[in-house]
Amino acid sequence: MPNKATLNWPRTPGRDKSPAGDWPGALNLRETVQFLMVLAALAFSGVSCKVGPDYAGPTAKIASQWTRYEATTHQTSVTADAFWWRQFGDPVLDQLITAAHRNNLSLQAAGVRILEARARLNKSIGNLFPQQQGISGGVSYSRLNDGTVSTIPGIHQDYVSAQILFSATWETDIWGKYRRGIESDRAAYLGSFAMYEDALVTITADVAAGYVNLRTYEERLRVAQKNVVI
């Protein structure tokens, strides 16, 4: 009886002599898998890395206090300070300011910009997740024309096949491109609130100043008419 031929693949000195080493290229495949695992680990560990310096606001020279008197400078603010015009106790002024807040187009535009900035921020946050997803499916029905097929065991003349496919595309934020965008859009979102509050303060001050001037002119007119009678 002839002896069975044994095929010995060339080995590299110092390599692992496991059974997998008998297959040519097994060691290269193992190294490739290890390299991919290390690369994936580096990619996920670098998700929090962000290239470039963090933003720092410009320095500005601001006085330590508004007035020379600490009693008025260090007063704690209360909620009533936001509705300062109510301290006059004039219901007409309250109605005018409320109407201005509801009907002023500039204030409404500033409010819409807040919603726009919020939508941009949500879009930027969404870039951290798979940017594209897709799902598809299909069903096919086939019928064999040859009638002799039905006589073969295990083969049917009619058969149906179905499949469902899912795909996703995700760009890993290794260098912090998307995270820097989130920082920028979050700052713009907070800035839109500041712009809205600025418009609100301006409108309130303009209405209150106009109303006070009107009441002042009415009082001066009353005094002038009284002087004429005298």
C-alpha cells in the first residue's frame, strides 16, 4: 500500500505552529485581522479628539462696578426687574407693551431665528450618527416550464424567493470636524437667544419712552392751558 504523501508548507522561523499555520497565508490573514482591530480601536478612541484650539472669547475692559456707590451696584436682581414698566402702575402702558410684544415683526423674526438655529444644531448633532440609512426588499416568483422537473424529488416547479437589505453609511468623527460644528452651532443658538432678548428690551424701552413723552406733553399742555386762563 503506497504511503500517503505529506505536503509541508514552508514555515517562518519563530511563528506559531498551530494547525492554522498549515494553511498558506493563514498567518497573513491573522495579522490583517489584528491590524483591522487595532485600526478600529484607534478610530473609536479618537472620536473625542478635536483638532485645533478651543474657542476663547476676546478680553474686554469692563468697569468693576456701574456706580461709585456699592449699595446700588451690588443689589441683587429680582424677577420683578424684568417687568420694570409695571412699577409705574399704569394699565395703559402695560397694554401697549403687551401689544408691541405680540405684533412687532422684528421681534417675531428674532424668535423664528431661534427655531432656525435650533434646527441647525440638531442637524449637527445628527452627524455623529450614521448619516445615511437605507432598507430595501424584494420578492420574486418563478415557475419552471419543464413538466419533468416535478418528478425530481426536492425540486418544485413553482418557488418564491424573498430578500431584505439594509445599508448604513457612517463617517467617524476622528478629527472632531462634526464636534467643532456642534460647538459653533450651539454658540449660534445661544446667540439667537441674546438677539431676541436684545430686540425685546429695545421694543419695550421704545414703547415706554414714547408713552412717557406723550404723558409729559399732555401734562405740559394742561399747565400751559391753565396759565392762559390765569
